[in-house]
Amino acid sequence: MNQNSNGAAVASLVLGIVGLCTGWLYGLGCILGIIGLVMASNAKKNNGPSGMATAGLVLSILAVVFGAVTLACTVCVGGAACASAL
């Protein structure tokens, strides 16, 4: 039995999952999500559409959004704390 493995799709899926789990760590989720987006698009372009590449793409998008929102909230709360201390 010959199974073709799509390493880029697996990598994008893992990066999307890890990016979602670490999205609250000051932008780490954004970085991992962006890398996952690149890997997913490469997997879809080179090997054709697959469920794993699509799942990696969706999870990477969610990781970027969650990381960006968390980072923006952190900056706003930090700025408000500094302004109230003056």
C-alpha cells in the first residue's frame, strides 16, 4: 500500500493548532498562523486541494485573527494602565 504524505499540509495543520493554543502569548499565535498560511497555500498549490491543507488554512486564519485581537487588547489595556498612572 503506497500512501502519499503531504508534509506541507501536515505542517500547516500543526502550526494552526499550536497557533490557536498560543495565541494569547503576545503575538506568537500570529507568527505561527502566518507561517501556517504560507505552508497551506503551498500545499494546495503543489499537491492539489486536500482536506488537511484546507483545515490547516482555516486554523491558521483563526490563529492569526485570535493572536491579533489578543495583541491589540494587550496593547490597549497596557496603554490605559500607563495613562491612568500619570
